[in-house]
Amino acid sequence: MELVFDGGGAGGANNWRSQIREEVRVSRVSVLSEALMQALSPDKPETLTDLLNVAVRLESLIFGVAVSEVDYKYKLYTRLDHLEGISSDNHLEDISSDDHFEDISSDDHFEEISSDYQMLEPSTATLLRGIFSDPQSQSIQVQSNLHRVLSGGNTKATAPIGNEEKPCCDDNDRISVLHESILHCIMSFMPAQDVVRTSMLFRRSPPLWTSAPCLDIDIDHFDMDRVKFNKFAKSLFEGRGNANTLDKLRLHSFAIDAAKYWIGDAIRLHKVKSIDFTENTRWEAFYLDPEAISFSSKYLQTVKLTNVIIVTSVFDQLSRECESLENLQLADSTLCSPEISSSSLKTLEIINCLVLNHLLIRTGKLVSLCFKDTRCGCTPKYIVRTTSAVILCDLSNAKSIELPTPVAFDRMTPGCPMFISLTSLILGEWCLSNKFAPLACFLKHSPMLENLDLKLKFDCEAQKQPLQMAEGILFQAKSLKKVTIHCAEEEDRLPVLKAILLANARCVKHIDVKTY
């Protein structure tokens, strides 16, 4: 395999990169690849992922975000230490004792599962009771059917056939009577393995699991056995008919390249409405390969991605080719896109993400925005915090914004409030910088703001910085009703901050203080 490296910048402060020879970087990729192998499966031939590609992406990321050659080496060694810790973790040993689901397409396995009724009955019965007792159930008909089936009366359960009702089971079988839609509703609360097990209780063709509208496939349910998890998930997707749609896919994987094809099939073949994908956060970020996954879908409404690498082409599809997308959550991920632009997005959360370029958020219908970084430098997987500015643009419909992390504004038109619908605002210490300029800017352009929360750093160095306010700045927060300051108990700046806020936000009579 030929390795091609990005230069990672040129000129000025980036000259150190040009001094590192390509063969040096190749050798470091080799070291990373070996460390990845040892961390993943040192004694197994099946890695289920291209470790060399993972190593190349990891080295390129570190090379790109490092600020000097010393920093580059430090980040490499830190990452190697983390991988060494994974390799010594006994959680990656083969401790799974469940062999039922190596291949769910096998008839032998089906017979083995269906015969183990005693194991399934308590779990299924508990789930049925939970739904029956739920006062918030949205379907009166479901409650009625479940009450009839689960009651201890002598009335036999019946199922409609044409215009008449006929007995469909004896008094001892209270589950088979349920309509397929009710069974699917029950199964939506189960892990995928239990969905398959439960399907074996009913003599239906095709089995119910092949049309289950919700799939929850989690490697944690396989005791981190990647080989068994891969075989199960592969058989599960291969066994579904292409005509069967998916309401929700929750996929928690660990270093398995095939996950990209499962996501792609869910979007392309099964018209999934909600995707929740997590790559185990102890491992490297999962690369969402645009050649294998197309996020172009008119059905997709919710996307949650954790520990992934998202390139520009994927963002473009999410922004421009998902006309129904309303909720987007990105966590512990690497964002390589210059813009999030959507005409349908209503909720956007970016949590603990590495932003490699200036990121412009342009979402006219956005109602809720959260952008924060809660990590600290001692985090084991920590490489670097957000390196580039996030720029806000066109958030006139946003009602709730949470920004503990610094952002910038694309433009502020005099006399034209940018946050005209904003009622709740949470800001970090950065809003007090530059003599309160960021905070004043928000308040000036948020005429409907009612609740303001300020979260100060738990940082002794920050407390040493005096608070000053530029002359002529007025908060002009006529609708502001409540201000809450979150800070350490020994926060020395608190009296000054409260005095400044009360003097300038004159409609606020009291400020609440909550200590860490």
C-alpha cells in the first residue's frame, strides 16, 4: 500500500512540518499500526478493520493539529501510551458465553433458540407488563388488547379474520394473539438479540425479526467479542427483506469496517428515519467513508454520531440532501467541514468535537443549539481541543443556545437582532473576555431573552484576571428575568461580576449563584 501524506500546512509557523522527512512519518505510521494491532487482537488473525488506514489517518490528524515538532512527538507518544493501556485491558479478552447468534440465518440456531422458552419468558412478560402499566401509552387499542390477553379471566383471546373474530390460541398462549404491530412495538424496547429470541416464539413466516422497525445492535451485549458481533450483525442485515423499512437503527460498534455498509444499507434500502451510531470511544474515530455511506435521504429525521470522522462531502449530504433532517448530534468526533447549512435542522448539538477548520453554522430554522467541550487535558484519548473558530450565522429562530465554548458571529446588522427568538442562553467564561464584549453583543441582539446562565471556569488562573467593562456598553436586556452564575465556592470575582450585571441589566433584581 502506498502512503500519501498531507503537508499539513506551509509557511510561517508551519515550517517545522517541511523538516520532517516522509520516511520518518512512514516509520511512525508503522509503529502506530503495530500498537493498534496489539490493542485490538494480538492473538487473532481477524482484525475486521484496516489497521494501516487507521494508523495513517491517526498520524495525519496528529501531524495536522500539532503546533510544533515537539508537540507532534508528544501527541504521538501520548497516543501510543493510550493504545498500550487498551492492549492490557482484559475487557478485550474472549469472555462471551453466548454462542446462539453466530449466524442467525441458520435453521439449527433457530430451533435451538425457540426451544429455550424458559429463558425468554420472564424477560418478555416483564416487558409486556411494563407497556400495559404505562399510563402514557399512545394507543388505547394496544392497552385494550394487552389487558384482554394478560387478564386472568376465562375469556379466550381472539383475533379478527375478515369481519368475524375467531379463537387463535389456547388459554396458555397469551402472546401469539397479539397483532404484529403490537409485537413490533414491544420489540422496539429490546436489544437485537432478544428480538431474534422472541421471534422464535411465534410460528410466523417470515420471522418477526426480519421486519422489526427498530434495531438496537450493541457490541457491549456481546461482551466486546468483535467476531461474534460482526457475524450476528451481518446475518441480521442480510436476513432483512429490502422492502422492510426501519424507524430507528442504534449501532454501537468497535473497530469493524463493515459498520459503514450496515449504515449505508439502513439508509439506502430500509429508509431509516433515525440513526444513532457510536464507535467505542476507547478506540480511534470511525471514518464515515462517503464512498460506502450516502446520507442522501428524504426519510432521515434524526442523526446521532459519536466518535466519528466527518468529511465535507458527508456534511454536504446531511445539509442539502436530507430534506426531513431535524435533529443532529455530534459527539467526540472530528469535523473536517467548513459549514453546517440546513434548511430543515431544528436541533444541533456539537459536544467534545475537534473542529479542524473554521465552522460556519447556517441553519435558519434552528430552535436549539448546543456547542460545548467538557473534556480536560487529562482525558486518556485527548489530542487537542477545538482548534478553530465556530461562526454563527442566521439563527433568528433559535430559542435555546448553549455555548460554553467560544464562537464568533458572521455579521451583526445594526438595528436587526440576530437572535430575535432567543429566550434561554448559557455561556461560558469566554463571554466576559474583551471587557464583556461577547456578552454585551448577545444581549444587545436578543430582545426576547429571559434566562441567562453564566458558567465560570473552575480555574485559579482565571480567577486572578480582573473583571473590567468597556465604557459605553449597555446590556439592553429589557426582557431578562433571571440570571444564574455557576462558579467555584471560592470565586473571588463574584461580587464584582454581580455588581456589573445588576448595574447594567437593570430589570434584573436578583442573581442566583450555584457553586461547584
